[in-house]
Amino acid sequence: MRSSPHLPHSLFGALLTVFATVAALFTGVSPAQADTVLCDQYASTTIQGRYVVQNNRWGTSQTQCVTATDTGFRVTRADGSVPTNGAPKSYPSVFNGCHYTNCSPGTSLPARVSGISSAPSSIAYGYVSDAVYNASYDIWLDPTPRTDGVNRTEIMIWFNRVGSIQPIGSPVATATVGGRSWQVWQGGNGTNDVLSFVAPSAIDSWSFDVMDFVRQAIARGLAQDSWYLTSVQAGFEPWQNGTGLAVNSFSSTVNTGPSTPGGGTACRVSYATNVWQGGFTANVTVANTGSAPVSDWRLAFALPSGQRITSAWNASVSPSSGSVTATPVTHNASIAPGGSQSFGFQGTYSGSFAAPSGFSLNGTACATG
């Protein structure tokens, strides 16, 4: 049937839209929405009304396209390759927060680290075997609440890596974070510090607290409690190919409020050592300089390279090297306002001896001395 020649095309289109909407109401199904394809170099779009999906092709002139879905994205074209001993081609990703002035709708970022009680995130990845890439989170920290440009410290979490690629810098330790074991790399790219956590085997999906990794950066002296978390990003760094890689689902929430049981408790740590050739003991005193008690405390710090703990007293300290966390025993699990608790450990070392550069009590950086 032909439409009336006297009916304007705009009116005809409007009537079709009305008919489709009415039909959907009667069937109980909303009209389908097509996925969004992004091929421009820095093209982006919003999903779920709260996250940004970005193509973010910054290291190559070859074509890359990502298709944003309701829950994530997939890489639908990834032409070209770059040398594996250099930077990747791109970082197609989804994020909560701000990236070069592009901020996700309704985000609470940037947020001061000391004001974040938790930052739960979850991810489900889809991998391919015919490419060279990592699947990684990118977490950005800065002394200021900036929403543009590069931040001071970048935390990367490598869920998977395929091919002969490695993080920036060099391996400095192993650490247990979020109940998982990681190889820790540290370095810089000339613009910012980079702290990377590499999984020993591929992780397909995981739910965790981003703040566990932020506290690691603080304990290693790469950030401070007064700094700002500016974005939480998840995606891929491909060096060769990459078509078919997918983030099947992603979520990120930042809960603001007291970051410690004491409601923002202040703390001071004294670290006294007795050192001999190849060995040492350390006596650690943790003082609560705030106005509320701290229960079930945990003190995080990074042992310098070459040091290993062999025994401990009045606390459990694990793992034995790298980024470690001390937790109390029954009789010293609470620190009263103005009070302190002490513990100690014995260890070995190689090379020159040094004390840890920073301490964090329940996620709050402590003064020392």
C-alpha cells in the first residue's frame, strides 16, 4: 500500500513512531536499541547512564572499533600492531570517573582518598588467543582533584596477559591483595609513577575493593591519604590485533564516608630496629592519635627489596616479603584514643638495610617517628 501523496514525510514518520510505541505498550516490550559502534580515535558513549565506554586509540593510526553494549563493550576491529617492547596501541575501556575532562554521569570522583570508605568494583572479561594484550584495570590518583590530563600515580591490575609483554619498570615484590597473590612491578613512564599488580594466571571475573590497591600505593610511598582518586577504568591494552576482546560486565561504586573504624582516625608509627649482618629485628608501635578507638586494626607497609620476615610476635604479619599487613592477636585488637599497641618481627636481608618508607593503618597513612 502506498502512502498518501499529501501526507508530509515528517508526519508519516511520527505516526510510525507512535504506532510502534503503542504496539510496544500492548506487548509489554520496549523498542530495541542498537549497540553503539565507536571507531573515531577518542570516541566515547555512555552505558547504564553512569559509565563511559571509550575507544581510546592513542598509539596507532590503524583502525580500531569498539561496540558498546548495555553492560560493557567488545572490540570489533583492531588493525595493526606495535613492537612488544614499547607502549601498546590503545586502551579501549569503560570507566567511572573523569578522563581528560570526560566525566561519567553522576560520578562521585574525584574524591579524597581519606573520605572513601570503600570502592567496590566487579568485572567479567572475554578473552581471545590470537592477539598480544593485557586485560587490566587502570586506577588513577593525584594530589589534586583534577579532571584533565595525566595524574601523578597510575595503578594497573593485570588480570591476564598474552604474549611477550610486561609492565612498566621492574618486579619489586610479591603481595597478597584482595585475597589473591600478585607480582608487583614499579616504575615510571616519564610522566607518572606506575604501580602494577600482575596475576600469575588469567582471572576471568572478580569482585573486589579498589581501595585495597590504593592502600598498597600509599604504603609504598606512591600516594597519600590526602590525594584524590580520579577514575576507575577497566579494559585492554593490545599490542597486536585484539578483535573479539570483551568486557562482558563492569560495575564501579565509590562509597564516601569514614575510611577507618575510628571515623578517620589519625595515627603515628614508631619503627625501632636492631640490625646485624644479614639479619634484623623490628619493634613497631602503632599509636592512635585520634579521638575514637580503632578495632581490628591492620597496619600495611612495604618491606624494602631483599628483606624477608622469619617470625613475628604480638601480631600476624603476612606475606613474608614485599607489601605486608600486620593484624593483631586477641589481646591487642583495639587501640584506644591516645593509646598504642606494639608488635615485632625478626627477618633477614640482603644488600643494604633500610626501613619501610610509609605505613597505613586501616587505609589511613600514618605519621612516623
